[in-house]
Amino acid sequence: MKPAPFVRHVPKTLDEALRILAEVAPKDGRVLAGGQSLVPIMAFRLARPAHLVDINEVADLDKITSDGETLSVRACVRHAAFHKSVVENPLGRLLSVVARHVAHFPIRVRGTFCGSLAHADPASEWCLVAATLDATLVARSTRGERLIAARDFFAGIMSTALVEDELLAEARLPLLSTDAKFGFNEFSRRAGDFAMAASLVTYRLQAGKIVDARVGVGGAEPRPRRIAEAEASLDGKVPGDSSFRAAAEAAATAIDPLEDHQTNAEYRRDLVRAVVRRALEQSQP
Ligand SMILES: Cc1cc2nc3c(=O)[nH]c(=O)nc-3n(C[C@H](O)[C@H](O)[C@H](O)COP(=O)(O)OP(=O)(O)OC[C@H]3O[C@@H](n4cnc5c(N)ncnc54)[C@H](O)[C@@H]3O)c2cc1C
């Protein structure tokens, strides 16, 4: 099928994009970034936006910068930008490990980091990264700028705190401590498919014991989130099979699993147990 008719606007500056978005949002206008989620949905006529605000020619939206404390990823930065480390910090390596799990290469060349966050698929790897690392999301509109904590940003399946005339201009990810350990694991039936469960973990070691543990789970619930029970079970423990299994069990118990035509709750709990344990195992040299 072909998309329903629409008008495409091609602003050259952010202010112009925000002005157009304010005007067309009430008439079912939407932002077009990489188009890797929106265009297929339009082609199936599951969405029929009358206006698209194409931000691909807006100056400077493809920039990644760091102020030494955070990494700023602007709205048109593609998934593929992270194939190589973008910052001299463990975060750079973490992002390049995760990037290779996002869809397939041609999609990574077009699709954007912020587009994934705005689309808010529960299985999105970047949404999991934002939730686990407590990213700050920068929403812009003609009314100004609004900073939204990741835990408040993801509202549910494909639903966020953005209002219709807001553009996600930037995602700010905190840099990791230089001695941070991390691990990522996801399960999908075929390479490149959306994950049925995924986990990102980070922590540091102090005198051989785990501190500052973060355990994020995605793809298993309507939105990705940190699992406090798993983090608490790791803090102060020596990394290894027994502490990792205990944390994985805590995560599997704590989640309220999604069910769909492929999986029931019990199966997804098993997946969460497996991906958390594997992510923790990968965190070790
Ligand atoms: C076959 C296939 C497999 C895929 N597999 C995966 C996968 O494994 N993991 C994964 O995470 N993704 C996957 N994707 C989705 C892909 O990563 C998309 O690129 C991403 O979800 C959306 O980014 P985009 O830039 O393409 O956004 P678009 O498709 O342009 O937009 C998506 C939605 O977000 C809104 N939007 C986009 N940018 C902004 C912004 N800056 N501000 C406000 N609203 C905005 C749009 O209005 C639209 O509603 C897959 C896609 C396909 C087609």
C-alpha cells in the first residue's frame, strides 16, 4: 500500500521546525526523522499524518558533543554513528556494543537515536540505554525547552511524555565513571529483530565489591526501566556466578511481563532471568 496523502515541510533551522510543528501538530502533523518506523506505519495506513515536519535538513541536528559530564545526542544522529566509540569514556564503548543490536545495517544508517526514544517501542535498545543510565531528554517547542528525566519520559508502549508540538531535540546521557563495568544482552528470534527481552547493566568495584549497580530491563514490560530489586541484590556483593544469578532472579521476580502471541508471562520471566545474568557475565573481563 502507499501512504495517504500528506504535505512534507522541510525546515532549515530548529526555530523554523518548531514554528511549523506548532502550526501543524493540531492538524495531525508529525516529525519525520529517519522514517524507519514512521514510514512503514504510514505505508500500512496505520498512521495517516496530514503533515510531516522533516527535520533532516535542520542545521546542526546531527551533532554529538560532550561537556565532560554528559554526552549530548541531537535529534538527527543516526544509529550508525555509534558503530565507533563517540567519546573517550566507557559510555562510548557501551553505545557501540549496543548499536550493533539495533535493527539491520541499512536501518541503522537512516534511523535516529532520538527517533527511537520518541517512538518508544518497549524493545528499543536506545530506550533501554536512556532508562538505565537516567538520561535527560530535552523537549523543545515554541514555548521553550523542557527537561524530562528518562524515568518520566517513557509512559508505556509507544507512548512518551512529549506533547504533540514538542520535538525531542536532544538526549543527554551521563558519562560513566572511568572504572565502570558494563554488559548488555538481548534475546531475539533472529538477528536484527526486536528483542523479546534485553538487559543493560553497569556497576563499579570498590575493594572487590559491587557498588553503584544499575540493572535495566527492556522488551519485557510496556516500558524499559531500572529494576531496583536486582540492583539492591548486587550492591556490596563480589561479582560472580552466585551474585549474578541472585540478581537475575530478583529481576525476573520483579517484572510484570508483557504477553503477546509469541510469549506468555512465564516465558518472558525466563528470558529476563537469562538476559540479566548474561549481561552481568559480559561485564567481567
Ligand atoms: C525491519 C525493522 C527492524 C527494526 N529493528 C529495530 C530494533 O531491533 N531495535 C530498535 O530499537 N529499533 C528497530 N527498528 C526501528 C528503527 O530503529 C527506527 O529507526 C526507530 O525506531 C525510529 O527512529 P527514526 O529516526 O527512524 O524515526 P521515525 O520513523 O522518523 O519516527 C518515529 C516516530 O517518532 C517521532 N519522532 C521521530 N523523531 C522525533 C523527534 N526528534 N522529536 C519528536 N518526535 C520524533 C515521529 O513523529 C514518529 O512518530 C526497526 C525498524 C525496522 C523497519
